[in-house]
Amino acid sequence: MDIVIFDTNAYRNLVVSMDAGDIEAEVKKFRRIEEKAPISAQMHPIVIKELLYHVAGERDKLHYTCVNALNAMYFHCGDAKEFKVVAGFDLQLSNFLFGTVDSDREKIDLQLGEIVASLALKGVDYTLQKYQFNLKQIRAYVKETEDFFKEQLKKFIKKIDPEAESWSILQDDKKKRAEALEYFKSQEIEDEIAAAYITLIHDNLVKRGLITAMSDVQLKERIQIFKEAYQAGIGLYKEVLQKFVQPDFNMDAKSRENFVWDIHLMFIVGNHRESVTGSSLFLVTSDKEMRNAAKKNGFDLKVFSFPEYLEVITGRIDGFEE
């Protein structure tokens, strides 16, 4: 059975026209259609974290919308007996390229699923009280990750244009700006992106005592495999980098920090399969840049808008009737 992942906006869009009291019945009806396709929905840790970030602060203007989205996620991906959470990108990569699973790391993703289940089955007040420490950690983690991503990009910009005072670089040198743009489109930058991820995962697994340190040759082999398997995610990363040579690009503008989550979500898109079940993975998102990155790298049949996804699942069912 194939696996589908809805991103944050897909769940928010799914419930936008639903009354809170109708979410369970409506989503279960939708789920029965998917099961006939057959497609199984699973929660993604990144999507959970993004939604919980807004739920953890009751004054957040997206609080109630995200509560409804999380309830929809639960009934889409689980029931009173079980829920399904796809392994996070780092776990997928650890298993796929290094043949190991960090059981302690797995528990973190499962706990995220437990919080989603608690929200749906026991309500907001109970869940916020029981998991208040965890939710604070999630909000802190989200902000720290986004801040770290921006800081790394700032350092990268400074390496290219030491005189840069804003996010946009090389504004006074047309020739250098063109050279930087070509670099951001190159195979060289793909190698650097892939190497960074492989090194990060490898070093963490070594530190945890889960693998022995690998040689440079072994790591280069895995870098090449990574590049071939995760072209969509790398492609989106390159698109983000190219934005920095656009006039007056401002990384501090609203929602720009979400790039880091979009990139990590895109790493589920490719010819590779889910590491445990061997299932094909599909992503539903309204984000045009994510869908364009998939299309440019030959994976447009793995990423759909919600209307496109409806056409896919109904088209798979012979004699479908709503």
C-alpha cells in the first residue's frame, strides 16, 4: 500500500470548511476513499511539530485552526487503537544509508504521535496540561531550528559576499551575481549539500555508538547515493539559495524561515521507498515552490496539490462514487 503525507497547509486546507464537530466523521469518510485506492496516510514529524508550535501558545492566532488540523491528522492517520507516523528524515537516512535505527530517536517521533492522539481523543485542555513541558520543548525546538537555519545561511552569504549587509548579495556587482547564481545551480553545490547532510548523520550515529566511523571513500559513496535519491529536496535547497541573488530579497520576511521545513519534507520525495514497509511515498502540498522543485527533478507524479490528489485517488477506484 502506498503512503501519503499531507503537509501543514494541506491539513489546514482540509478542515477550513469543516465545523470542529464534523471533522472526525468527514475525515473518516475521506479516509475510506483512500483505503480503496489503496493509499494509507501517515503523520510526518515535521508537520506535527509545525502545527503543535501554534497549539502550544493559546494566544497564537493560528491556535484553533491548528487544533482542528491536528484532529484531522489524527483521524486521517489513526484511530483509538493505533496511529501511523512515518520515520523522520534523519531516521530514514540512518536506515537507508547506514543500516541502523536509533531507537531512542524513534521514541521522540512516537511521542509526537501520542500528543496528536491525546488532542483528538481527550481534548485541548487535558493535552496542554499533560504535555506542557513537551510542548514548550517543541516550540523552543522549532524556533531554534529556524534561527540556526538562518544563521547558517547568513554565514554562507558572507563567504560569497563579505560586504553583504542584508540577505540579498552582490547587489553592486552584476558579473559576480551571475557567477553566484551559476554556482547555486551547479553540481558543486549539490555535492556540498549532500556532504553536509551525510556528515551530520554519520557523526551523530558514531557519537551515539550506533556505527563505527567510515572512511572517506565510504562516505563519498553514500554522498552519491544521497544525491541520486533525494534530488527533489536538493533541488528545493538550490532554489532557496538562488533567491539570495534576487534584488531586495528579505529572509526575515514572514514565513521565510519555513524553508528549512519545506526542504526536509521534500526529502521524502524521490524514487526511494519508505525504509520499513518498502512503500512508495507521496506528498500533498499547496506550496508552489515545493511542487515546482519536484517537477524540475522529474518527480511531479510524487507531489500533488489537494485537488490533484483527489483526482488520483478517485481515478484509482474503478466505478468510484462519492
